[in-house]
Amino acid sequence: MLRLLFHTQLSLGLAQAATVAVTAMIVAWFATRRGAAIGREIPFALLRGLIQILLIGVLLALLLRGPWWTSIPLLLVMIFTAASIVRRRVPELPRAYSLSLLCMCAGAGGVIAFMTLFGIIDPKITMLIPVGSMVIAQNMNIQSLFLNRFLGELRSHRGEIESALALGASPEHAAAPYLRAAFHASLIPATDNLRSLGIVWIPGIMAGMVLSGSSPVYAALYQFVVLAMIFTAGGLSCLTATYLAPRRVFTPYQQLRQLG
């Protein structure tokens, strides 16, 4: 119906974005009525997301005229911004930003650099930015899930942890079961994406490559590569966090901090 009313690509895109945004806000309103505290967050998130993606579109149009390495600063900005978003999700965690940044660099940064070095990601802006941004964004989500679950486990089992510490257990040993639970839970979405690939959903990169003229079989293989990269980056990020997070939730005197 919108195509009958809007005849230019820009006007149609704006109309589509406005329609989807209004629909999302209606759902957020109903969710708020049911007790979910997202009513104020969703309109701001929608507006911010729209502005950011438009700016990225303009920036990409400029970067496409430059050499491939100009995408590196943009990817670094994405990593630093993603770490900041993770920090806001766990404000009670001491030095959460440095923790998230280190994990993001080890996971997303390490995987992107490795895959580019071995030619798995084409060193072109048109591939580095889309693929890199997906890896970084999913790494951010996995980190948020890991840290939220870990802190929730610590709060729920504070008595058991303090009892273990009182009996002489090290902080790492006392926190180990809850690190494992958080590790497992945070990787469930990435694992389910791999399991359901091609059956439940056909991701965007594969569809875009097919529409641009690539072989459907090669597009399918490359989509698998991207999802495997996302899982690998998330796993490395969480693995790094299992070593760094306990140092932030226990005091130098091996006492569990107050976590909200």
C-alpha cells in the first residue's frame, strides 16, 4: 500500500521506517501496561537507532571512495561504543567498561583481524563494515547476557558463596558454578542461530548476496562463515570474561562485593 502513496525511494523508506516505529511503540505501550519498564526506553532507542543508521549510511557512502583501511577507525568506534552499552547494562559491576572493552577486543576484534588476515573476510569496505558490525553487535549482546546472568547468579547465591569463602575456598572456586551457568546461557542464542540456519531463518547477508548476483551455494557457505565467526567471537569474549569478572566482584580481602 505504501508503494502506491510514495513514489521515490527516499520517501518510501521514510514512510516504512515511520510505520514500523509506530508499531513498535504501540507494542511497547502494551508491554508497559503489563508491567515491563520499557515504555520510555523504546521511543528513545528507536529514534537513536534511526539517526545512527542514517549517519552510518552517509559515512559509508563517503568511505566507499577511500582505501579499505579507512574502515578500521569505524570498527574501533563500534567496539568502544559497544563496550559502553554493555557497561550501562551492568552499572553495579566495578570497572565494567574496561572489562567489556578487553573482552570485546579479544572476541570481536581478534576474530575480525584473524579472518581478514586469512582472507575469509574480503579486505573491502563493503564487506569489512557489514560483517564486522554484525560480529561486534552480537558480541555486545552475548557479553550483556553473560554479565547480567553472572551478576544475577551471584546475587541469588550469595549465601552459598560466602559460606564457601568462609570454609577457605578461593573466590575463583566459589564463583566457578555461576561463571559456567552464565557462560552457557549467554551462548544459547548464537548456538540456536547455528542450529536453525536455513530451516527457521535465512539471514540478511545470504539474501543480499543472492540478490546481488552471487551463487546461492556460495552465499549459503558465506552466511555459515559469518555465524560461525559470531559464535567464535562470543565464545572468546565470554572466556576472557571468566578470567576477568571474578576480580571485579570480589574485594582484595576475598569478600563478595555488594552488587545492587
